[in-house]
Amino acid sequence: MSIFQTVKNFINDERGVTAIEYAVLGVAISAIMLALFSGQTGLGASLQNAFAQIVAQLDAAILAAQSQ
């Protein structure tokens, strides 16, 4: 087998391509999740604020019900 044929076979070999594609996809999803849930302005902060408001309203409702 000639060097040209060996190089051609190497270029056409796609056995490892799928694993690399999954790795790149995993890194992209991780970066998106990190961007969404990190920082003071991300989705994580918005969810924390929403749950804090829900807890405050439930506490107020429980106190009002207990005082009646």
C-alpha cells in the first residue's frame, strides 16, 4: 500500500468523528447552561427572586390566617 493510499484512507476514516461531535455538543450545552444559570442577571437569579416572592407571600398568608 502506498503512502498516498494510506493518507487517503486516513482522511476518509470517520470512525472517531461521532465521538468528537458528541464532545463538541456537550461542551456547547454546558456553556449555554452556565451562561443561563450564572451571574446576577441570569435565569438562576430570576428563579431565586421568583421563589423568594412566593415564599414571602405564603408566609404572609399563613400569618394572616393564624391571626383570624
